[in-house]
Amino acid sequence: MLFLVEQDTVKSVLQNIRIILSTPKGTVPHRPDFAIDYKDLLDNPTPLSIGKLKAMLVDTIETYEPRAKVKAIDVQYMEAGHVEIRLVLEIEGEEIAWTYALR
């Protein structure tokens, strides 16, 4: 569930990251660079694509949610068009493991 104002910092950061990763790039007026454009990488599980995706994820998360520092990232191609990312984030000095499915 999404709340407009989240009081818990960790929940707030994770909620913002979820919004960043689920918003198609170019769909936010006045912020055309907001979010991430990963759709062309979902069906291409090559080492180069995985590296590009990881770099894009780290850059996007740390740009648009500066309270989070990406400590580790793992990308798993589950099936065509479905990628699971596992992140270890540092938020307010605490390491948080978090999983998100890109589709």
C-alpha cells in the first residue's frame, strides 16, 4: 500500500524506489529523465545487458533517492520479460535487503 506521507524513513525510501522503478521514463511532465528505461534489456540476458542494467539501476536509484546507497545488486532473469533484482541498500546507516520484479 502506498501512503502519501510515510513516517518511517526506510519505508519511505523503499516506496520511492518502487515508484522510480515502476514509472516509465519520459512519462513525468517537467522531468523527462525521471525513472529508468530498462524495457529493451528485459529479454536480453547477456553479460553486457546485465552490466548495463545494474549500472542504470544504481545510477537511477542514487540520483532520484539520495537517502539510499546501493551496496550490492543481483539481477536474475526468471523468464522472458521478467527480471528479479535483489538489492542491498544502506538507508540511514542500516543495510536493507530488498527484492523487486521488473516487467
